[in-house]
Amino acid sequence: MTQELISPYGGELIDRITNVSERGALFEHASTLPSIQLTRRQTCDLEMLATGAFSPLRTFMGKADFERVVDEMRLADRTIFPIPITLSVESLTDIEIGRSIALRDARNELLAILDIEEIYEWDRERTAAQVFGTLDTRHPLVSEMSRWGRFNLTGRLQVLGLPVHYDFNELRMTPAEVRKKLDALGHANVVAFQTRNPIHRAHELMTQRALEMIDGTLLLHPVAGMTKEGDIDHYTRVRTYKAVAERAYPADRVLLSLLPLAMRMAGPREAIFHAIIRRNFGANHLIIGRDHASPGIDSRGQPFYHPLAAQELAKKHSAEIGMNIIAFEEFAYLPDEDRYEEVGKIAAGSKTLSLSGTQIRENYLGKGVELPAWFTRKEVAAILAESHPPRPRQGFCVWFTGLSGAGKSTTAEILVTMLLEAGRQATVLDGDVVRTHLSKGLGFSREDRDININRIGFVASEIVRHGGVAICAAVSPYRNSRDQVRQLFADANFFEVFVNTPLEVCEGRDSKGMYAKARRGEIKDFTGINDVYEEPESAEIVLNTVNSTAADNARKILELLKTAGFIK
């Protein structure tokens, strides 16, 4: 009984190969084909394509669709679609038009065969500027795109299997399965809702009001694919959704289902993207709040998108998509009346309470203090307390950057000693040491430097994810590669330290004579001499090593960590 879907959205467009003999033949055929190992994002995109969640797309975008989507938010046939869905590769070895390739996941499991019909190059900067409205590498997708291949592939997809998931299997449903369940609930109208945050009291009120407005069903549809690094993990997020779904709504008015989407954090364009996807799942209304799908602030400390931009753009195109947009303002709690209300509807001078994400992390979860009952249910508070330890038990990364000889390693070694004294163990990832082990064989070209920095960043992020402390000391001369590393961490758990030592001082300290060799032309691509060093624009701390000792500087960092709550 969900409202009939309007063309072109809502179809199951790709026939997944289920016939046993046909699948067997294709698996045998795939064993003879060259393979592409899909990234996590590409794997999510393939699953969304295969189930019809990206309808009307049948495969990864060809050039005509790609260019028009980038410039106009429309496919080549003028159907509105705001985000490019592409399969990129860096090398065309064994890849050519007319051939087939096997698409495999991170575990090398065969998912699909792509019959290549088109190969085209794409422009990263133009795509970033048009789709995300910025070239700032603090935007997670602008940063990530720099690692994507320069060629896009498209062609006929033969999907042999969906990615295997072992979590929340009862909540993982295709668009067709969701639409069937919504029909069974018997309500003509369906309103969809998602947030990257746990679901709190304000979200409950927002969704309950929307339900009253439409007299229908609520589709709780949290993302279980990719959001922004540093967001709460989807396991915790889904657990909070389950707790609220069981308590806040009538059983015949709510359906909880997971969405294996890789978000783009594209703000206004992402709002349209989400509306189209939810249309394919059977909804005809979508709740959009302030700052929808925003990645936060840029390198100048300014928001990437106006807080109302997503609502406005989604409303502009809602009729064409076939989705009614329900836009809410920010909600605040009125303690004297024990209720929530939209900020714009609260009388001037009224006492209000609210908690920002920073306050939640630093004043409550970070200190082991239970979240107040007016803000969230006790069940949600308990889930968050379990998954988010107090600051002194959280991991963090201190990333030293600066010229060779600036004093990074010396300061890092002293800092480690001070951390040990304070009761925190730390792992040191020194750029020179890493090159002899993890990055052995890499040179000093820009590409090899970026690979080295990304490897250090990945190892550091795993240490931090498990509650450890990573102290990294590497020249890391390029701003983009440092911003890529930053994206691996929650904002509060990453500290960029710029060891700002003048070049002439570094040369004077050079006991190995590396700078002299570089000036004689004996060493190529040496940072500061014949290769650029791009200074950080917004490091958490800048150190002067001319007028301060390494011990003094280490103490400054320690004080910063204490202030942030990571050291008792």
C-alpha cells in the first residue's frame, strides 16, 4: 500500500544470477579473467546497484552520465541524479573495451563480472569543485578522491553475489524486501529518517511529529556502509536505533532496516541522493534536518555548507523525485516544561538546554559521566558508555611534521618518556624507521612519499582505534597527504604538530650532510631544496625549536593532551 513509485525510481534493475548451472559457468569463466579488487566504497556501490537502490542506474556511470551528473545533477536522459557512481582504476593493464573483468571484494570473493564497454578519463578537480563545492582536502571525499584511479570503467554488470555481512542480518533488506514489509504494515505514506549520530530524544520527537503529519509508517534507515571517519561506528549507531525503535513507536508504525550506503558527505547534493535512494525503498517522505550530510568545517574553520542548504535544494527538486521533504529546525529542550521544541518556535527568553557533539564527547562520555535523561534514553546512554570509554582510556595520534632536521624525532622521543611517566604507553612510528621495514623499497617521488605517509597513517589509526597512542614523526611534506591521514581519525583524537624550524637551521644541524648533497644535485627530490614543503594551515600546535628546547616543546604538547583530557 505504499504510494505507487513514479518513474524512473524504484525498479529492481539488475538481474542477479541465481541459476545454479549459470552461476557455476560464470564462476569458472571468472577464474580465467583479470580481476579488480574493489575498495570498500566500490563494494558498497556495487551492492546498491545490484539491489536497485541506485535506480535508475544499472551499472557504474559511463562518460555521458558522469559529465552531466557532475555539471547538472542529471543523467544523460535528464533524469535527476546528483552524485557520480563510478568504478575507477589507475592502470589499464589487462583492461580494454570488449574484454571482461572480475570484480572481487577485499577478501577476494567474486561478486560480479563487468563486460567493459567504455573507458574514460575524468578530472578530479572539476569533479570536486562541482559535486562538493570545494577543493579543500579537509573535505573527506576531496581528500579520498586523490587516491582514486584516473580511468573510469563501465559496461554490463553480471552480479553473482552480494557482499557477505555477519552483523544485524535480520535488518539487512533489499529495496524490494523493504517495500514488501512496508506494504504489509498497511499505510499509504512512509517517511524515512537517518542520522549519522545515535538516536536521541530530539530525534524521537522529530520522527514522531513526522509520523503524525503523514499518518503512516516510519522507515528508520541508518547507514551501515561508510560515513565520515571519526563518526560513531555503525554497530553502536544501529544498537541505539534498535533500542529506540522498540520503545518509541507503535510496532505497526515503524520498520528498521540498514542501508549499505557509502556516503559522500556532499551536503545539498547528498540530500537529493538520499531522497532518491529512500524513494527506491518505498518511502514518499524524507526528514531532513539542519546540516544534513555535512562533513563539518573546512581548513579555515568555516562550515563546508550552509546549514539550510540541503533542505532548500531537496525541496526544490522534491516533486520531480516524488518525495515530500519534511524539514525541521534544530530542537532544544525546555526544562521548565519538560519538552522539546524547534528553536524557531520557542518564545524569546525561555530557558533552554541542548548538548553539542563536542559537549557529549568531552563533558559526558569523555569523563565517564552518564548522559542526562532529558537528552537521551537510559538504554541509549548505556550503549554509548559501553562503546565510548573516557578520554584517559581513548587512543590518540600526535603527528609531527617538518623539514628534515627540524627536531621531530627528538621531540617525539622526549614526549614518549613523559607519556610513560603519566601512565600512557605509546608506539613511535618514525618516518626513517618505517622506511626500513613497512615501506622498504619506496623512493622519494611524490607518489612514493604519499604511499609511505598513508601506510604510517593507517597503522597509527589502527593503534588509536584500539585505544593506543601513536606518535608519528615524518617529514610528510604535502598538505593533501597529511589531510588524508587526518581523515582516518576523529577530529578530537588527532594532533598535528608543526615543528617550524627554518631551513638554514635544519641545514646547520645536518650531521649526515644530506642537505649539502641535495644542493650539489647528488640527491633528487629532497624536501626544502629541490622539492616543496607545504606548511600546515591549521596545525593543533606549532613549535619553535630555535628559542625553545626539545624538552620544552614536548612539555607543551603534554599540556595540550592534558587539556584535551587524554592525560589524567
